Amino acid sequence: MTVMDLSAQNVPVARGIAETDVTTKMTARHVNVFYGTKQAIKDVSIDITRENVTAFIGPSGCGKSTFLRCLNRMNDTVDSARVEGEIKLDGTDIYTGDMDVVQLRARVGMVFQKPNPFPKSIYDNVAYGPSIHGLASSKADMDSIVEGSLRRAGLWDEVKDRLTESGTALSGGQQQRLCIARAIAVDPEVILMDEPCSALDPIATARIEELIDELRGRYAIVIVTHNMQQAARVSQRTAFFHLGTMVEYGNTSDIFTNPVEQRTRDYITGRYG
Amino acid sequence: MNSAQVASRPPTDWASPKMRTRIARRYRSESIFRNLGLFALVLAASFLAFLLFTVVRDGWQGFLSTDVKISITYDPAVLGIDPAATKGPNAQAALQAGDFQAVMAAGVAKLGDEADTVSEGAWLVLRKQLMEDPALLGKTVSVWVPAKSTIDLLAKGKFDLSKPELERGVSDADVAHFNDLKKAGLLRTGFSRIFITGADSTSPELAGIWGATVGSLLTLFVTLSLAFPVGVLSAIYLEEFAKRNRWTDLIEVSINNLAAVPSIIYGLLGLAVFLNFLDMPRSAPVVGGLTLALMTFPVIVIAGRVAIKSVPPSIRDAALGIGASKVQVVFQHVLPLALPGILTGTIIGMARALGETAPLLMIGMRAFVSDTPVGLTSPATALPVQVFLWSDDVARGFVEKTSAAIMVLLVFLLLMNSLAIYLRNKYERRW
């Protein structure tokens, strides 16, 4: 078996995937992230495709969340953070002046670890994004966007009679689906999910995982998880991060059944992490 | 070897005398601490109760005043008013120009020996009555006019009449006059409109609190309209936009220190900057308001920063994550959530400004102002300064006026603090 050293390669290629049947949505090349003088991400290059759910796995502190937050420039909010390298969305570098960060975050939505609905009504939670980006031309238009988003997030039937109630009054799993509805209401192209189920119980987790599967294909989805079973269940591609480097990236089935790297194999089999 | 040592440790005897003493000691120290805490609380509460009790005891009669009934003839000749002029367009001016002091003197003279019982300023009541009802001109009517302060105090039983004349602070003659008037039914003690609607006066029976109240409200208006926007914007900038570096640290330390600067220093600053350098009017609410704004501003900044900091970062992430700009995040999410805290801090800062005396003394608001202020630049005084002025006055009648003024001030403070608590409870959010 040939062992590929991805970090040395200019163009990373996920193993075993015919490049013709997928569309590359985002590309990262030689990305380095520093917090002050500490390097959190070392030379990561990856392609994110629209048709697949991409999972980032790895032990705590390996940089998977940091890298995820580079993809919609949420790291900008950290004063000491510095990003080097090149990240492109549809071929446009997101860190250059051509890309407006506000528009970028509308196109690359994010769902956070802890459900964080606004302390506003369910309706206003979903309507906020479309209203600030001017996506709805009328009240009726907005109503249909809100309903459509809630339906796609699988929450409509549970909340359709209480849209004016506060979003914070929902259960944890419902809140997280509300956050997903809020993200898809602005019709993003990519959705980044940062351990979206870590604060949820197993039933709510299962519901979110089903939802991710339903959303696949329409949005490019990147999910960070420390739950390997979850990565195996919901993703088609998996990237394994360790100590700030991306060790291995490929088809989920390959990563979990036949990893190339020793470190990946050790992590998968539970030797560390 | 290690495991051998661990194994050889004897089992703990939870019922040994040593163990029991330790437990007893623990309970004892707990009960001592609880009793100390309770004692401190009772002590604090009794101080407060004592304060309120003495103020109310001394002050409630300040809202009352004693009137003397006299018979007044509105003789146009004595008044010096041409009856024809009262029909014309300048009727009010003509009436106002009348010599009411002469009419008053004539009326009071009828009381004979008891003439010295009526307040010097009582003619103002006559002028008001005639201007409201010009038909009284030429007629003789019975009028209740304010008694002089000594009679008022006698009516309220403020003197110990069993003491010798020199020690009780009231002459035998006044006591005799008071008894005569009382027997004749010419005295009545009731709610004092003068105190509620009037301004300062050199005579206690004519002094009112309204002038100082208006002065305080005008001053606070200036303070609020300056300190609130400046304070909130500073807090937002420091908390949400400024980068953490040595300069922001320096500003933070300075603002915290400003909040601790003694208020008289602000008075000196106001005197130097607003009066001497900018040449603004003395004793004016606008200057008082500016000075108090300097003092209130750091309080609002500190309260605002705490309130903004307590908004969870997840809300900012959520808004940023769907593409809200920084300004949208701040004004549509952070500020509404922080506003109850900011308002609470502001109201508490304003309450402090309302009770502040020293800086106002420095900028001349301790002047004797006998008119209710009508604008931001007219001479005015403020409630706490009025308390200070009256407490300093030698006239015996001002003792109860001082306490009554304190009661008015406390009512305003209580209202503001209740509003702060109400706002905090109503809009407090839990995440």
C-alpha cells in the first residue's frame, strides 16, 4: 500500500473518489492559523464538495474547530488570531478585499456547539437573517421563507402553532434545529456545524443526524464532531486532524475501515483521543 | 510496599470523642457566624429605621401651616388702584401694582395686641386673592393668612411651655397672643400649599420646596441627556469595538478612578471650566447638570460595560454567523439585552446625582433663590442644597422644613430606585 503524505502534496486528493461526480465548493491551500505566537493549524489543504457531508474528526484541541471557523472567517472576532494561506469559495479568495465578510457568512452559514437562539420569538429567529440581507420582498414572502426553513429543519410541525413564543423556551434539540432553520433561512451554500450535537441527548442527536442527511446535496455541509460513530453515520468524507495538522482525508468508509496513516488507525481504534 | 502501607491504615472511628468534638466545633462556628450575620442585619435595619423615624417625626409637620383669620377691606383708596382700571385690558397689571401691604396693615391692626402674629409676607395671599377675583375690590372679607412662624410652632406644640421664658425660645407675649387667638377661633392648622408650591424664603412659614424640586429636575434633565448617550456609547465602544491594548487598559483604569473621585472635586472642575473658562451663568441648572454629568458618566460607563459583558458571546456568534455586521450585532442584539442593566445603572447614577450637594455648592447653586426657576439658565437651587441651606438657618421654623425637604428628597430617591428594581425584574433575562 502506498502511504500518501498529504501535507507535502500541493493538491490533496481524497482517496478513491472520482473527481468528476462532485462539485468543489470550497478549497483551502496551505492554511496556517496562529493565536498570538502559538500555531493552531499547520499547513492544512482540503477540498470541500457540495454533494457530500464532510466530517472533521480528531482529539480535543487538534484544531478542527479552529479550521472550521476559518471557513467563514469567524476567527476574525478573535483579536490574536492570524490566518495564512488561501481559502476559496467558488474560486474567490475569502480573505481578500473582493469578498465581503458579511456576505461570506451569509453564504457560509454556521451552527454552533451550544444551541444559541436569539431571545426573540421563533418567527423572528428565523426571519432575522433574511431581513438583514433583504431577502424577502413582503410579509407574505417572509412568512413563506420562515415556514420553508422551519420545514426543512424538521421543526415546522412542532412549532407552527407557537411561532410567537420565545425561541429559548424550546427544548435543547428543538433549539438546535431552530438554529439550523435560522442558518438555512438565508439560503447559504455551505453550512458549517461545530459539534452540533454535543449538548444534546441521544434522541435529539438522532433527529439532527437525520436532518443533516436530508439537507445533504442541497448544501455543502461540514461537521466537526468528536463522536466517531456520528462521523461514520452522517458523513461521506472524513478528515482526521491531529495536533494542528490534517493527517488524513478521504472517503468516510475508507478512513474508518482502512486508514492509511498509523495515527488515524490508532485514533479510530481508540488508542488515544 | 506502598500498598502494604495503605492496607495497614486503621479504619476510621467516626464515633470517637475527638471526632465528636470536631463536629460540635463545626456546628458552633456555623451558629456563631449565622448569629453575627443576623446581628449585623438587625443593626443596619435599625439604623435605617431610626433615620426614617427621626426624619418623619421632625418633618411631617413641615407640610402643615397655621393660618390666622383677619378681616380685610379691599379699599381702592388704600390700595391705590383706580377701580376703572380694573375693567380695562391691563386689569391684572393694575391689580398687581396695588399697595397690598397697606391693606394688610389696616386689617391686621384690627387684631389689636395680636397684630404681631401674622407673617410679613401675608399680603401676597391678598394680592393673589384679589387678582383671581377682582369683584372683591371695595368689599370687606375674612381671609386666612399665614401666621408667623412662632405662632405656627406654638400651634404645633413645638415649645415646652413649662420651662422659663428664656429657655423655651418663645416669649410670654407670643404665648399670650397665641392663646387669645386660639380662644377666639381665629387660628387653623392645615396642609400647607405654600410649602408644596413655593420657593425659598427667609421666613419659614413662606418657604416652599417646589423651587428646589424644579431646580433638581432641570439639573437632572441636563445630566441625563448628556451622561446617558455619552456613557452608553463609550461603554459600547470600549466593550465591542476597541482592541485590547495598553491604551484601552489606561482608559479603563481612568474611568474606574473617575467614579471614585470625591464629588467636590467635580464641583471645582465645574467652577473652573464652566464658570471661569466658558463664562456660563452662575447658579444655573445647566451648569449643575453639566457638572453632575461629569460625575455620573463613569458610573454609567461601568454599569454599561458590565451589562454588555454579561450578554453571552453565543448571541454575538449567532448573529455574526448569519452575516450580521458588527453594528447590527451590537444594536440589534447586544444593546437590547444589555439595556435593562444599563438603565438600572443609569438610574442609580442619577439617584446619586439627585442627592449630590457638594459640587452644586461650588458652582453657586447655594444662592438664595426665591423664585421657581423657569429655564435651564435661570438661577436655581436643588433639593439637597435646599436641605443644606435650611439646616443652616437660625430661624427655629426651618428645623421641620429641613426634615420635610429631606422627606421630599427621599421620596424622589425611593421612586427612582423602585423604577430601577422594576426595570431589572421586568427585563431580566435568563439563558
